[in-house]
Amino acid sequence: MYVLFGSVLALICMAGLCCIACLLYSKMLCSYSAQGTLAVVWGVGSGEGVEQRVRSLVWLQECGLLRCDLVVADAGLNEEGRALAACLAGRYPTLTLCCWEELERHMNEG
């Protein structure tokens, strides 16, 4: 009985140490502020894949693994794609929608 209890307790302690090590490792990799850094998602056509890419980047931001502004660059979005990008920009405050021509100006602002 005590052997089983000791084994379970050891496994729980090992899992806890692994979680702490992962958290410290991620903080070590992302300890700097990335002000002026942009993550650009290119939007073409109806915006296939734009929402998934944006949600992935927002998830990384929420986890503290990505510290930068997000930009959806309109590189030929149609009306449906622009509506999707505008909806995403309204949903996520760190996301900006800009056209291809404005991207350089947006990059120089940072």
C-alpha cells in the first residue's frame, strides 16, 4: 500500500517539476519586450486560413509566448475576406487591418 502511494506521489511531483521547468523555459525564451515587432498575416481572396492564423497568434500572446502587434495585410482580399478581417480586428484589440500599400507606413510607426 505504501509503495503504491509513494509511486503515485513521486509521479505527481515529477509532473509538477516538468510544468515548472516548462514555464521557466518559456519565460527565459520570451523575457524581452518586442516593442516595434509585427506579426503579419497575409490575406488573399476570401481570407482562407486568416482566422486560424490569427487565432493561433492570439493564443500565443495570451500564453505570454508572443509579444508583438498583429497585422492582417490586405494583399487582394475580396469583400468576404475584408469582412472577415474587419470582424477579427474588432474581436482582438492587438490586431490591425491594413492594405498592402499601408504596410510599410505601419511598420515604420512601431
